[in-house]
Amino acid sequence: MSYSITINHRVEFYETDMAGIVHFSNYFRWMESAETELFHRLEIPIAKREGSIITGWPKVETSCNFIAPLRFQDEIEITLTIKEIKNHSLCYHFHFYKIENQTKTEVAKGTMTTVFAKFNILENIISASLIEDDLRIKIQQNSELTNF
């Protein structure tokens, strides 16, 4: 079993296009919102600055497959699952569900790979870094991931 979190969202008017359907770009924003919530729940900063070094998680690959449209004021549930943790990266899977009359209908699914990176402001160099032990330990304590 993998480590998962779920967040809920109500579709805002500004997230829709002229046809009244959620614009595809919002799914990627929601993925990032779920990732931010993951780090919040693990009590680890998703980005931080120490002197001239900024650490963070740039995305290196994303995808989303759309199954059914969402519209203004639809209630949705977004599930993020950590599918794999490597030395420098995390791979997430996402499932998007429309909630209506206590029924969940899958409307999209996606993936995202993000790399732990350090940016040296003084040297203007960004490089992948080993995932810090505190994050790896917290994920392991909350899951049964085996791909370490």
C-alpha cells in the first residue's frame, strides 16, 4: 500500500472556460495544491531558503487524462498517492472524482514526477539533490512503500 492523501475542492467560476467546463490547466494546479498539502501534513516545508541556497521540488514530468468534464460549483475530491520514491525524485499518481449525491465518479487521472533540487543563488546553479532523510523517514512511517 502507498501513502495517499485526499483534498476536496469546489470548482470556482474562474476555473471554467467559455463553454462552462473546467479548463485543463486547473488539474495541474490542483495537483500542486495536493502536493503542498502532502508536505503540510508531513510537517516538512515544500520550499525553504538557507543563506544562498533555496530548496524545492521542480516538476520534470506531468500528465493528465480527462474522462468527464467538470463545471462551476462541482464538488471534487483529489487523491494524491506516492507511487515511488527514488534518491532524487517522487512520483505521484492523482485521481480526480466528482462528488454528487454521495457518489464518486472519476473524471480524470494524472501523474507527476518532481525532483528535489537545490538552487544556489550566488552561482545561479540548480541541481538535483538527494531527498533529505526527514522526508524519506516520514513517508516511510506513514506508508508501506517498497521502492526505496
